[in-house]
Amino acid sequence: MKNDHTKKILLGLTLMLLFSCQLQKEDQAGWRKVFQNDAEGKALFGDKSELMDAVRLGYPIRIGWGSTSVEHVAEADFLTIFEGEEVFAQIETIIGQAPTAEGDTLKIRFRTQNHWTKIAGTNGYSTGMMTDYFKDTLVGGGVDRYSSTTWYVMYPSHHLAIEARPLWREESPNWKKWKSADPPDSMQ
């Protein structure tokens, strides 16, 4: 009897362990904040190499940033890794918008005629550009700025056995440095 009781306890513990491992993998799927840099490019959260691996594996990326009273999050449409050191993300051009407070009412309105886009980097650099789409002219932007950016990755619900290797050519100054390092583990 005692032996059957012990077997049941061990079976129960084994099932709990297997179930908890499965939950952990599922928890890793979906949108996750993986990195945040300050205006000087210093890491405030996460690991930049995890972000670079996600870019190299083609996972969807979002960036978030804010100012005095607003916060923005947008899909990154074009991503660049520069010499294995920094990531830059460009968002799709949007119609500008502006929150306005009128008495007790808060509204958000389109900025008539304006299209706007942004590039942000893990080194703190960012720039934006605004165009008047009626006149097809540049009306603002191209000014260097430095600001904090938060980086989000959409992880798939299934395991990919793909190694996140750099895509640059051997002529890059960091190629030899990367080649001499231990090869990165594939994502789990």
C-alpha cells in the first residue's frame, strides 16, 4: 500500500512538473517587452542581443516612446542592425494626430494634411519627418533627437529551430569579432 501511495505522489509531481514546463513555454508566446534604452542608448531593461535575434529571425517588432503627455506604440516596418551593435526601426508613415483638451473633454484629432514617420535606435537616436500630403512637400523633421525607446517582440507559439545569425557580409568590421565568439544558441 505504501509503495502505491509513493508511486501516486511521484506520478502527481511528474505531471505537475510537465504541466508547469508547458505553461512556461506558452507564457513566452505573444508580445513581450524585450529591451528599453534611454536617450543615451543605455539599457534600462532587457538584453539588446535578444532584440537582435528576434529581428534576424523575422519576428514582428513594435517600438514605444513618449513625450510630456502622450505615449505611442507602433509597428516597426523596416529594421536595420548596424554592425551587430545597434538596431534601428522605422515606422510606417501615419496621418498626424494631436490630442486636445477642451474644458473637461479630451479629444484626439487628425493633423490636417500631415503625414508623419519616425526612426528610432537602440543607441537613443531618433528622428522624424512630416510631409504635407496635399502639396507633397516636407514640412518638418530630419532633426536629430535622442529619446528613450521601448522594444517589443511578437514571439510565436511554436518553437523555431533556427539560429539567429548575422546577415551582414564578411567585410563588416565586426564580422571577425562575431565569428570569434561562441556561436549563439538557437531560440528555445
